[in-house]
Amino acid sequence: MPRIQVLSDTLVNQIAAGEVVERPANALKELLENSIDAGAQNLNVELVAGGSKLIKVIDDGGGIEKDDIALALHRHATSKIRDFDDLQRVATLGFRGEGLASIASVSRLVLTSRFEGDGHAWRVEADHGRLTEAEPAALAVGTTIEVHDLYYQLPARRKFLKSDSTEFAHCAEMVNRLALANPDKQFTLIHNGRASMRLMRGDMLKRCAAVLGDEFAQTAVAIDERAGPLRLSGLAGSPTLGKSSRDAQYFFVNGRFVRDKVIQHALREAYRDVLHHDRHAAYCLFLELDPDGVDVNVHPTKIEVRFRESGAIYRFLLASLTKALSATKAGAVPAGIDPETGEVMAPTPNVQRPQTYADLVARGAYSQQPMPLPVAQEPMALYERMFGDLRRADGDYSGGIEIPPNPLYLNESKDSHGTEKGGISSLEPRAFQGNAAYSPLYEGGRGGISAPLQASDTGIPPLGFAIAQLHGVYVLAQAAEGLIVVDMHAAHERVVYEKLKTALDFDQMPMQPLLIPHVFAADRLDVATVEDHQEALKSIGFDLSATSPTQLAVRSIPLLLKDADAVELAKSVLKDIREVGASQVLTGRRNELLATMACHGAVRANRALTIPEMNALLREMEATERSGQCNHGRPTWFRLTMKELDGLFMRGQ
């Protein structure tokens, strides 16, 4: 058996390189992180053949002194930590001192650097770990590193590299990650002599627009939440723009891009209620915490971390993102978007970004008052005010806002003799009247809904006023910016769903007794389910009883779903409870059960709605959390601006 022996430094570095430098993108990451730690403001990257032939990084950082330039290529030589206490509180991107040594051991590396205050630069070369003496060179203050022929003396490793285009794509993604984490720095990427990327200095919103696209920046939700030493900031993508892959998910911990199971699960749970099926959310989020609360020294590439209090981190992320997504009511204009041009705006320092259309127009004139919660003394009366149904017997929706059958009125033009010309001189909506909270929108007209909506300067609420129904499926409304199209079933489904959740949270799920019980045939499992889970069924608004060994009777259903098919609704609920149990339904799968109930209770396609009913739905959407998407993540509304409509008809061209 061979004797135990100490490996040479070159072989040790090559072994380490297999962990740290898996492909050119990993080498590029190590070089860029060193430049950022050195305080560079301009980072220029040049690649040849996807980085396998050449990786060149030029920065304007602080540079390296002559006595340290050769030492920088030695293993475990670093200026960023000194002892174990420093390792516990790492605040820099690099700290191990392995990156440069590992890269130098599997390539031909040239390091040229000029320290601030030195008369000239110094240059050192390494050929697979063999260093040359430092020699003078010409260079401005900063550092230039060239990595030639990665793995050219290790054919076993080189054959695992992919095509040049694939390796370049990985390098470009690495630049994107670091660019998102450092919007105040300029990045330039050149591949095979052609400029591929140029990211100018700016703010986070503009950097996200450059990397993730204008559509992401225009529809994303701004987040800035704090809890003790924790802070979550950044942009969470609109659920409507879900991706088929996780490529647009960027999460940073203290400025370092990471992939962590705790983080990913918390974000996935926050999006579960609004994301469509198997789609993936897009986001660029930053978590800041005390460095000693996170261990970044658990993976060779530092892409994984371990939190000291992972449970607290999970709850904070879930609560913060859920809060941000719940505030995305229909009709709101995303933060950072110019309401007139639709272009990304630079954020104003120390000023809270407006979150709704009326905020942008009236600078704070739009206010949402919390819905009254049902109380034990008068649950039914307050429930009616809280959860008033869209459909009244007289086709009206009671409340304080008066809306005419058509929100447009005609200013009839007459000639000098007082005779009507018969043409339409103008189409204008009447202005809001009354107080800020619950006020009539118009003078006269039929009854509309009572909504916590304050007048904007334009006199039109965010989703405008209904003008027609299309094919019994879509509601068309005129808003200040143009045309609003609403999927009435999806929108009403979300409204009902949120109300069911609120009622269940407060243990106030009013029941609607049925004058004549609905009796239906059921198998023995359904009968047993009813007998075993009577209390659980009543807690969600159902009163079911067995009339025979093979029949069940529905005697009460949730008041909010009183117009739904009682038998089909009961069967769906019993199926969920039978499959996973009542306790599991009311905890982990509560929202899925309520979503099923809401789907049964929402208005169906091809049902004709009156103008007041359509306006009632629009006002409910404006006051309901997450109303931009239905329970399944589909969009509930869409806006066509006048600019877009003019483009369709080539007006002004």
C-alpha cells in the first residue's frame, strides 16, 4: 500500500481549482469580486472563445502594492481577514485567498497592478503555478488581470467545457448578477472583440430595467421592509409576468448572490396565491443583516449560505413579500413609472414612491380605508356591508356612490336658435363630488357601490367606469388613460376569495340557511366525512347532515356563496376534506379550499351584468388585495392606453 505523503502546492491548487473554478464564468466571478472589493467604479471585461481562450478584467480600484503583488497569487493569502473573528463577520465578497491561486494553477495568468501613489505599475506572470519575478509596467491606477488558455494543460478538465456560446452565456449571467448587486458601478463586456454589454451607473430601478427588461421594471412591486437587524429591499416581479424557468430570480444576501432552500421556499410560498400554475416568479431582492448572522463559508463557490436563525429569516421574507404583493390592487400604477409616458423613472431620494394611479395624479389624494370587520353583536348587518354581493334583486348595488347607467354624458350643442344640432360636441365624465372617503361620484343617476375611494384630480377612479360587456365574458371600462378590459369571472373570483379568507381569519363565516335543503346522493365515505367533521364544516360556513346511509342534505352554505350551486360546492369541499383531512384543509391547504369555494361562487361567463353591477365589480377590485390576478394567477384586467390605441389606428402618423 502506498505511503502517505504531502502533496505539492501546485497539485493542491489544482485540486482546489476543481471546486472553485468549474468553468470560465467562475474564474470571471472571482476576478470581478476582487475588483469590487478593491473599490473599482469601472469594470471592463474582455472574453475570447467564451472565456476559455482569454478572460481579461480591467478595473480602476485601489491596486496592489509591489511587495504584495506576487503574494496575491499564493494560496490562502488575503488582505480581507486576519483571524477567526473576522471569518465570523465577513463583509467582503472574497475572503479565502483561494481564487487567484486556483486560477493561476490551471492557466497562464498575467497580473498587472498599480497602487495609488506609486510611480508605475508592476507585473507578474504565472504559468500553471510557476511565478516570475515582478517587473515594472505601464498602467493607470488599478489592476488588470489576464487569464489565458484556461485548462490548456489539463485536457481531462478542458473536455468538460461546453461550446463557446454556452460558456459566454454563463459569463454574461455572472456579470448580470454582480451588476444587479452594484448598480453604482459601470460594467462593460466585450466578446471576441465585439461589445456585448454596457451597463452605465445608475439606480436599482434602471439597472433592473437594463438587465431584466423594461417590462419587468414597469410592472414590478417595490419592496423596502425592516424588522430589527433585517431589511428586505428590491423589486418583486408581477405575478402576471411569470416565467417558465427560474432564470430571472436574483436574491442577494449582504450583496452576495446566493441560492438557498430556505429563501426559495419562502419566496415560492409568498407567490403561491397569485402565480399561475407551474410558472416561476421574477425578482431582484436584497436581504441585509448582521454579518455574524449568516455563514458564507459553507460552499467553495460561496453561492450557498447558512443562517444562524433560519426560522426568523423565513418568516420575515414570507411576511414582507406577502405584504408587498397583497398591496397590488387592480388599477395601481407600479412604483417608478411615469404615468404619462409609461417609462421608468429614477427614484426620488428620501421620498416614498407613489403606489397608485391617484397617488401619481393627486400626490396622496387616493386613500384606502380598511373594511369593517364583522363583530359578534351584529354579524349579519356588518357582513352585508363588508361582503355585499354584486347581484341585487333590483339589479342595483346599494351604497353611497351614485353612478349613472353610463358614466359619459352628452353636452348637447345647439345653434343660435336653440335647435339641437344632433351631433356630439363632447364626451366628458362628471367630476367627483363630496367628501374624501365615501362620497357620491356623480350628481344624480342610479345607485352605485360604497367604496373607500377618494376623488382624484381627473374625476375617474383607477379602473374607470363600465361602458359595456363583451360576449358575456369581459367588462369594458373607460379610464383616464384609455380602455380597461376586465375578465369578470377571474376578477370576481379574487374578490370573493379574499373576503372568504378575511372572514375565516376572524372566525366570522356567516351561513345562509336554505329554505329547502338540497338533498343529493352520496357514497358512504362522504357520509362518514360529514359525521366526523361537523365542526370543521360549520367553521367554513356549511351545515350538512345525513338523511339516509346514501344521502346527504345541504342545509346552509357560506353567505357569500349563496348563489353558487350548493350541491357541487358541497361535493368539492367534502372531496378536499376526505383526501387530506379537515385539520390539514384548515391549516396548510386552507387557501386551496377557499379558492375552490370562491371559484364556485364567482359570476360565470355569459351572465349579463348591468352597468351598476359592472361598476360594483370595478370598485371592489380597486379595494381588494392581489386583485391583479385571480386565484390561479391569471391576470384579471388589462389596460390599453390612448397612445396604444392611437398606434393601432395610425393616428398622428
